[in-house]
Amino acid sequence: MDKIAAAFDEAIAGKVFSGAQWVAGRGAKTLYRGAFGSLSHEPGARPVGDYSLFDIASLTKPVATATLCMLAWQAGHLDLEAQLQDYLPEFRRKEALTVRQLLQHHSGLPAWLPLFEGARGKGWSYEQVREFYLARIAEVPLEAAPVTKRIYSDLGFILLGFLLEELSGRRLEGLFWDEVARPLGMTRTMFHPLNHPDRVMPQDIAATELCPWRGRLLWGEVHDDNAHVLGGAAGHAGLFGNALDLEIFAREILAAGRGAGRLLRREAFLTFFDGEAPLKLGWDTVSPSGSQAGKYFAPNSSIGHLAFTGCSLWIDLADEKYAVLLTNRVHPSRDNEAIKEFRPKLHDLFWSGADS
């Protein structure tokens, strides 16, 4: 048994998660691909396969929302310096927040609000929930003046999701599928997987949390509360996917940097991932120390993102390497945070051998 498989077996035995997928590579070469454990802790649960789906939560931000913003920008439809109100006139607040500030988590908006609590169980349409979310975000006080402090904010990406829908005249689910997933061949990355039995078997999705207010184990249903009440597809969360598809996505990002992207042009790559800028648009960067990406992804050239459900994606734009980790660490409870210790150790274990 190889050391990576052994690390996953140990984590599964310790209930860090019930199952996982791991894909790592450099350029066009896959260095490791594996599926481990089962889709839940339930007795007799199906094993995780290469094509199983995980709730990738906040990976929705870079994979869907930021990528759609890149496409809109390169098509000339989106101005990064424009105020949000230019696209969403119904969003009314005294401070002028720009698209760039939202993408960089530089708007000053709070990290999170329990928006779902005011909208759940009312039988509202999507439009009514959207109106309620917009009003609540418009009235919440900023925690810092725009640009003065980076506050990672779900709220900003909820707004960007609304912006993209307003810009395109389409719902986010169909927009992502038509503009990103289908053209790239990411056929198993989608919102609302239970609505697409032609693309995925419901029994091939990893379970997440036993939700106290929904009163059930979540299985193919978005874990994020605010995304759920909004209908399951939002700018900050809602995507389900697998590691094979995210490998395709990572390679598209790298290809765009060489001017060889199928969707993304080099101009968009340079604008969103400006090497001189400490904050990238729609993505996180590697901390100089204590990073969840471990110590083998360079802070000055790497982008990535974490997800609350236990997933992550890291790409070193200079070295052209990438790592995709998908897990269901919130199954059956979000209180289990052992992933924080496992994740950087896994990355270091793998890349210490791959880079030696």
C-alpha cells in the first residue's frame, strides 16, 4: 500500500471523513489519482469512486462565480471598477462597493449572516428570497471601510451571483453549465445534482451533515444554509463536483496562463491573477506559514481555495502543479475539525516525494 493511501485509511479510521478523492499533477500529467473510503459512515455505504460527487461548498466561489466573472470581463460585459449598483440598482446602500472589491473580499462586508433564518419555511419564490437577501445585505453595517481590510465574505459572493444573473438574464445553474462546465467537459460538476439523474446517480453522492433544522441527513442537497434557502445555487456555495473535473479546471487555469486556454484568455488570467497584486480576484493565496496547502506551494505564485465541507483546490501558477482534495468532513457533524491537521500533512507528504 502506498503512503498516500495509508494516510487516507488512517484518516478514515479516525473519522476525519468517511470518504475522499485526491488528484495531484503537474501540467498535463496526472501524478496521483485516488478514491478512498465510503460515501457515508452508514453500514454498507457505497465506496467512493472516481466519479462520485462531493458538495464542494466554497469552491463554488473560484470555480463558478470568479470564472464566470472572468468570462464576462473578457467579453467586455463586466467592468471590475464599476459599482455593484450599476448592475444591481435595487441594491441600495450608501457605500459604493465595486466588483473588484467583492472579488477580493475587500468590500468590508461581514463574513456571514444567517440570511436563511428570515426566509426559510415561508414558501417564497426565488425572486422573493433574492429580494430579501439583497435588502438584508444592503442594510448590514460594514465591518471596515472598503479596501482597508480583507474580510473573507460569503455575502460578497452572494451579491456577485446575483450580478451575474442580472448581467446574463439567466439563473446561475444554467449559466455555469453552458459557459464553463459543458465546454470544458466537466460533466459531473453541477448545482442541484438530484435534478440531473442523467449525469449522476443519486446514490453516488457523498453524505454531509445531519442538519438540525432540516431534520435529515443531507445527501445530494446543498449543505450551506443560505444557499439552500436561495434554492440551492448561489454565488458562494452550491456546486457539487469530483476531483477529475476539478483537475480539468485546474489545467484550464494553467493553460490560460500560457495563452492556450479553451475558454479563458491570457488577458483575463493576467488581470485576475496579477503576480504583483497580493490579493487575487476570486481566489485565496498561500500564507507564508501555516498554510493549509502545506509548504510546497509557493506563496508568491499559488492560488487556491478551501471549502467548509472539507474540500480544497491549490494551483501553483509558476510551477504548474495542482492538488485537489475532496472530502465530506462535515459528515455527520460540522464540529469535527480534524481536517485542519490532515490537509497540510497530506499535501506535504505527497509533494515531498513528487518534488524530490
